[in-house]
Amino acid sequence: MQKIVRCSCGMQFENEQEGTLIGLVRGHARDAHALELSDDQIRDLMEIDQQGKERTMTKILACGDIMDGCPATFSAASEDELLAVAGMHAAEVHGLEITPELVEIVRGHIHESDDR
């Protein structure tokens, strides 16, 4: 079963071995974005790619709905997973501090995939 992690910068990492994938993503986060991620944070970003799609991507967020002109869009199986990816993007790309108020604003812009 292939596991995938997509970074907000456009990089994508794939591996069948969770430990290997965690190491690749951790190194990228540290080297490219000066971020230290825990194993659990990285697991929250993982998708499983297999015939029949074990995970269905149902939540979507368009950053441009919040930050005018930003073309980034995100999708995830859960709101928590989507918030984790969007939070990394907001901090790295827009230089925002992730506050409870910002999380609530972002939460208000999350849609189900069939809403759009």
C-alpha cells in the first residue's frame, strides 16, 4: 500500500514504508521550511493510495477564499488533516501566526467536495 504526503510547496513524497516516508517528509520540512514535525503530525498528512481509494478526499479549502490572489487549494479526508496542511501553508507562504481566531476563520471556508 503506497502512502503519500503532499507538501504545500508542491513536493510530493511516496513510499510503502511509513517510517521511510516519515523520514523523507521530516527532512524536507526541516531543510526546505525550517519546520520540525512530529511523527504524528506527519501521519496526519498521509494519504493511502490504492485501488478503490481507501481514503476519500472530501474536505476542500481554497486559500484564495481567505488570502486574495493565492492559488493554493487543499483537500483532505478530515478537517483536522486539512487544517494541518493549511496551517503549514499559512505560516510558510503568508508568514501568518496560527491563532485560534485564524483557525476559526479557515474552518469557515472549508467545504465538502460536492459543495463546489
